[in-house]
Amino acid sequence: MSHIVILGGGYGGLTLVNELIEDKLPSDVRILLVDRMPFQGLKTEYYALAAGTSSDLDIRVEYPKHPQLEVIHGEVTDISPADRRISFAERDPLAYDYLVLALGCTDNYHGIEGAAEFACSIQSLAATRRTYQMLNNTAPYGQISIIGGGLSGVEVAAELRESRPDLNIRIVDRGPSVMSGFPGKLQSFVADWFREHNVEMLSHITTTSIGEGVIHTATGDIASDVTVWTAGIQPVEIIQRLAYAKDKAGRLVVNEYHELPDAPGVFVIGDCSSQPFSPSAQLAQAQGKQVAHVLSARVHGKGIHLPKIRLRGTLGSLGKKSGFGIMGHTPIMGRVPRMLKSGVLWKSRRHFG
């Protein structure tokens, strides 16, 4: 009997599970999906949960049921490719024949003192629930500061503006503009939306430390009732501990089959994998499909050919009625990209890739 163990039931891990089930693997192949939660949380929608415009139930996707699939709940404490074994905090170790690492990412605080203690996060479902409580327990006219003006920070700020029009909201970023990694036309569109909706934008601000109720910067202190961190991510701690080749962002380097070159049978997908355009839910899903193809081919003893992954683009929201995105090299803005993002969410909830 062959055991395929998948660590992480996010976009990549769940896509892989669904593809393997559809591939009709031999009856002696067992799939084990390991996650802390009994369902997938749609991470690209955590900003809406934090802001209070979507409920916890709205962003859940149930794991499939299949006679060859077992869903295991637990906290992974160690990965040992040499022994082909996974260790857990409160259950017996798990052996595998094939292992897929799809554990995602966590916040990268860049060594800023106090950030982990005093800033809220949207990098896990549990953390996002706590952030929701902090944001929505803030008294009227309280000050919310979001550190990081990229996609996540912009979506949190815009959604919170619609949810809590009584709050003072600001984005604090070390770059010259919100969405500074995107084309200038798109940057201007987002900045204009924030100005129209009274969201303050502070640029060229270097955060040096964070305390209770205050952000210390190179140019002075900024008062803040609640501070949300969206200024960097990195692979989760257990991936950081693995002694395999990594890129500058700490992501594991893989071969053309998404496999660790020095650990045959161990695959990496999603935010832990060194790929162009990472992190991306769309990329994780594409990798999940390709790893399913590789595993199916190996189980059946067939050859493997993987096409180049091509992503369709990036979409972001500005509340429920406006949005922005890049399709190919073309920026799109307004109601259409928001509708497209809603369509992507609808498909995700129904297991459509």
C-alpha cells in the first residue's frame, strides 16, 4: 500500500487532493491530508473576515469525502525525509511514501521589535479571527493603522472602510505609493479611491518598532489604537528549519516536477516553493494539478510531461463594488475586476479550479 501524505489543505493542497481523487488511483493508494482545521479557509478572503464584511462560514470550503482519503487534524512538529516520517504534537508519527509540503506562509516582521506582539495578522484563520475582534471592538473614531501598502493591506483598508465608516484608517508604507509594485495607472486609481473614501496614506515611512498603541518610525511616533501587519511574509517555521536549498525569500528550491532534488518523493507547492509570481493562490492551484499528474504517473508507471504554468493575472478588491487587476500586462480597474474576483471566489467555494 502506498501512502501519499499532504501537509496543508489550502489552495494547493486541496487542489491536489481533488485531482488525485479524479485520477482514480489504484485501490491500494491511500491519501492522507493533514491540516489543523477540518475545512479549508479561503485565505484570499481573510481581509473580508477581518473587516467584518464576510462571516467565518462564508470563507470555508469543506474537504471532500472519498474512501481513499483520510483527513488528519494535528500540529506538525517535525519533518524527516531521511526516515520518511512526520511527527506531531499530540499523535503518533505518520509514515509516507510520497510527501507534499503545502504549508503556506506566515508573517515576516523583518526583525522589527514588537511587531509580533503588538500588530494584528491575517496570515492564519485563527489570527484573522483575533484581528476581526480587535478591529470591530475599536470605539468610534478610533485610529486603525495598516502597515504595508501592497495587495493585502489595500484590501483590508478598503473593506474596513466600508464596514466601519466611523473609524480613522491609514496605510503606512515605506515605498512611494500604495501598490508600488504595480503599474502607475493602477497605483493612481487605488490612491484616488482611498482619497475619495478618506483613507490616509503615509509613504516613505520606515517602521523601527511597534508598541502598545504606537508605531515608532524613523521620523517620529504614530499613535494607533489597532495596528495590522501586511508588510511581508515568509514560509512557516517548520519549512524554515528544513536543511535544503532555499531562495532569498526562504522558499524551498524544487526541480521541474516540484520535487526537492535532494529528497526524492518530497514535493513542495504554494508559498513554500521557490517559483516566479509566488505567493499566489492561482499558482498553488496550478502546482497542485501538476503534482497530481506526477504522482499519478509514478503510481501507474507512466512518463511525465508538464507544461509551463501560465497564470491568468492578479485581482484585488476595493470594497464590494470596485476593484483592480492585471490581466496579462493590461491593468483593469473598476467594477469589472471586482466582478471577476467574485466569480473566482464562487468557483473556489465549489472546488472549481
